[in-house]
Amino acid sequence: MIRLEQLCKTYHLGGESVHALDHLDLRIDAGDYLSVMGPSGSGKSTLLNMLGLLDTPDSGRYWLEEQEMGALNEEQRAKVRNQRIGFVFQAYHLIDRLSARENIELPLILTGVAPRERRPRVDELLERLGLEHHATHHPHQLSGGQRQRVAIARAVIRRPALLLADEPTGNLDSHASGEVISLLEELNGEGITLLVVTHDPAMGGRARRRLWMQDGALIRETNGDGNVTDSEPDRADAPR
């Protein structure tokens, strides 16, 4: 589903160059469940932003479902992002003046889905996520776990192929975190490709593929059995 080849991204901060992605290669199959872990500044969020078409690499190539993303203009990238990719963030990013229902419905409105089709799809998600009695509540009237479930519903209402979650349980207590993780894994079980960026080793350890990043490179990958399945070449030998 996804293929990254020699992806590079450098930021220039305070006169210094920071290699956020350093000749990164990655392949992801449809339906995969991956976690990306590593210290702050290792490139995890940059990788997520590249996969989500929120940023562009300095060099390298990115294919999503056999289509090369570097060949697209910004309008075309926005269309792919809106139709094929869902995002879940630590800070929810809900619109305060909209109700839970309206937040979930918004992507359908923006893509021109007719009202007669929007309502049953939103109702179905509200019921599935246990939010049917909170449909008219605004974000400030919801708990953290409820707000994150609304954010997940908004992310999947368009039925994306790829779901990107950036620290999705970072603001939640253990009970709400468990509910959110279970929901994400349920969606993955239905065929959505799931990639989770996390500092939480317990959450990261649940993924079938576990990637570790350092200094913009993938340095190690293990599978669900803990076996090392891939690793970055020695840095001195890495391709340039």
C-alpha cells in the first residue's frame, strides 16, 4: 500500500541543520498495524506528516496505493488526503462551536456528501462509539475519552484506507486509553491500515510491526513475537 524510498527532510533551525528524515526506506502493506517509537526529535512526527501529505520531503519518493505522491500538485494532494487518509491527534483538534455530531459530519460536508447520506453514516458511528447520547454536546461538555472518540469518528467517517494516530492516548487516563486503543485496533481489524506514533511502550508493543527511530532513521523493527525483522544498515554504510 505504501512505499517510501530514500526519504529525506532537513530543517534549518538557529543556524543548525536537523535531519528529521535521513534516507528512510519503508514498505507498509494494506491492513498493517504499525507503531513508531523513539526519543523526542527522532523523526516520528515528521514521518507521520509525510505519510499524511501534511509536509513534503526534500528528496526521495513516496507511493500510496501505486500512485507517486511527489508527482501531485497541492490540490491533488489535498484530495488524496481528504479521501484516503484519516488523522487522530493527541489534542483532538475538535471545533469548539460544533457539537459532537457536527464535528463528525464536517468532513462529509466539505466533500459534498448529500445530507440524506450523511445522517445515517454519522448516526451509525455515534451508536457504535457509545456517543449517541452525547451527539448534541460540545467538546467542553465531553470527557477526554469521549472527545477522542469523536475525533476518531471524524477521522474514519470518510472510510479512509490509512489511519494515522499521533500520541492518541497522550491526554487520557488508563481507562479511556484502553477504550481508544481497543477502538483503533477494531478499525484495523476491519481493514484500515493503522500507524500509531507513541512514547508509550505498552501501546507501541501491541502493534504487529514495531518501528524504532533515531536521528531521522529507522534503526530497528520487530514483529509481534519480538523477533527482529529488519534493521537500518550501519550509519557509516547507509546510502547517501
